[in-house]
Amino acid sequence: MMHLGAFLMESGHHVAAWRASSVPPRAGLDFALYRQLARTAEAACFDAIFVADSVAADEGPGAERMSRSARFEPLTLLSALAAVTERIGLIATATSSYNEPYTVARQFASLEHLSGGRAGWNLVTSDNAAEAGNFGRAEHIAHEDRYARAREFLQVVLALWDSWGDDAFVNDKATGLHHDPAQRHELNHRGEHFAVRGPLNVARSPQGRPVLVQAGASEAGRALAAASAELVFTAQPNRAAGQAFYADLKARAAAFGRAPEALKVMPGVFAVVGESRAEAQEKHEALQALVHPEAGVALVSRMIGNFDLSGYPLDEPLPELPETSTGQRSRQQLLSSLARDGQLTLRQLALKIAGGRGHLSVVGTAADVADVLQDWFEAGAADGFNLMPPTVPAGLDDFARLVVPELQRRGLFRQRYEGRTLREHLGLAWPAHRLPTEHLKTAQA
């Protein structure tokens, strides 16, 4: 079966979504809206909802025309949503660049217990240079250094999640024994980036540990994902690129002794759905007409590697740019290829990525969207998709009402949940307990 995630972004994924009349004002801080979205996705049997994060407000030219400077902190939001949902997975981003392993391990372990085993952690290395100044740094961490830190960060978090054995907390009232001391494991880790004693003060989680998610597509990102990730979010503009990424990542995972089914690949899909193709096109064109040129250029500047493009002519080709040292290198390559191959001007590139930001984009009927998803799924380009609704709540409502039943009719998507944990939804194995020292050998290698 195909897997589906609902990627929830403040007003929606289109850069002008906040200007649409159907989008509630202050959507990024509207918990009632998020509750509605989570319940819509759960009623449609999505595997999970996903909330991205940035620990900085938008800044630079055009920032005042962007809507993403007012948002909930993801772990706080998902903890609240855990109380108003029952089955759907809850995945959040937490950066390894500007966090501490103990804090992240504790937060996600707590979400695990609050939700009954539905948590997932999207490990990222921050690509937003504006975050540095919020954490006492004059400059953003360089790309290679971010990934070195991330590798050690991950192994420390894994070790902390295994601080206690599965049956450590016996709670024997008769004997007065709260926990088995033999199943309590300190880390005593001292590495290049972190020193963490442990143990974590949260028991091992209902699904063994949260599902590990990764979204990097650079060489360093793929290496990290192949070794450790269980779910990979990726941006692929066409099926051929999706197939190449899928095959490469599965082969890399096999080199680590991992089975293909141990790692799920879910490209993002920006889908504008209508009862007819004409209606879908009208919806899309209405959003495109709301894109202010300054907002479009600001989006390209941010996504292509934190370069300021505000001084370049809108109706001339994208300028040649050096390799980014602070942003996403894979996304820079993707957008540069889109501009070059399509001979796009800066204005045209801004409109091209205004919705999907380089992800697969489909505008059409439910059958049109299902055709594309089925094609990718059956051609070995995806295990599922991370839906990027253009607006909320309408964009998610349209997909749940029109596309999901079409996928179910084709036998491609579940009609009911069979399990209760995110691992069960994704068909991932239970992770056996390992001593923290075993995890940390990888970090010290």
C-alpha cells in the first residue's frame, strides 16, 4: 500500500496562500484550524501529519510579504494534537544545529508516551542562516560541520532513548521497587560536539523509539539517511529524478545491511485538485495571481541557498551563483536546473516554485492526481507521498474528499487503520533495545 503524509504549513504551501480569502487570518497560530486539519487527515487514514520548523523569523528583502514568521513550536503543537487524535502519526522537525541531544530525546520520548507511540523525529541540519544569531553565533554553521554534528547528535539521541530496558519500570508496590537498576544505563558520552551523561528521565517508548525521519538529499544527507533514517522526505521534480533518488537511497541502505522495506521514501507532492481540470486550473491561477514579485524573489533567495537576489532584474535569467555554504545544496542544484533547463527568468522561476518549491506539482482532477501518484509508486520512484496542500483547510479537504477515495478504489491506499503506532502504519519493524554504548560506537567511529 502507498503511504501518505499531510505536510501542514501555516496557511498552506503556496507562498501566497495567506492572501487567499478561504484561509483563516493568523492561521499559523490557530489551534482550532490545526485540530481540524489533523482530524481531516486522520479520517482519511493518512499515515501521519508532518510539521516543519525554523527557529528564526523571515528576514531580508520581501520578508514582510511572507507569512511564516508567526507559527507554533512543533513539539508543543503536536503534543496538543496528540490529545485530540487517536491513530494518526505525529512527525515534527527538530534541528541538530541549534538544539541539545538530551532536550530533543526527552521531548520526543514524551510525545511518544502522550500519543501512545505515534511520534516521528525529522532530523535536519538547519539551512536557514538567520537562525545563527538566535543562538549566540555570528555565522551559520558550514554545511560539512552541520552534518558532522548531526551524526553525533543522532547517535546520542538513540542512546538516550535506550537508557532503560523495555521492562525497567516494574512499579512493584509490595516490595517497594520502582525500577530495575540492572536496566538503567548511563551514557557517559564525551565526543567532539557533545558531552552527555544520561540516562534519560523518560521510559522507553511505546513503539521502541520514535520513527527516524530525514530530508537531506545532498551527498552528506543521503549518507546519513541510508545509515539511519526510516522515512525520507525528498523533493523530486519528475519521475526519472524520483526513480534515480529512490534506487540510490535503497542501494546505499543495502550497503549498511538494511532491508529495502526498512526505509520508506516519500517525495513531496503539491496538489491542486478540482472537480474538473478547468476548476483545478482556476484555483491554481488564482493563487499565482496573488504572488507579489518581492515575495517570489524572497522565496527563491531563501530556497536557492540564502542568496539575496532582490537586486537582480526580474525578467532576466537567474544569475550564476556559487555553491551555497549555508543552505541546502541539493535544493540549490534542483532550482538551478529548473531555471537552466526551462530557460526561466527570475520572475518565471519564482512562479514555478511558488507552490511546490521544487517538489512534484500536479494540477487536475482526482483521477489526474491519482494517475501521477500511481505511476510514481509502481515505477519505483516512491513508497508514498508527503502531501503539500496549496491552502488550508481547503487544499487538504479537496485531497481527502476526492483523491483518497480514488486511491482506495484502485486498491492503492488503506480504507482503515490496522495498527495504532506510526511504525505499524508504515510497516516498520520494532527496534530491539541496544545498550547505549553500542549506539555511541557509531558516533565515535
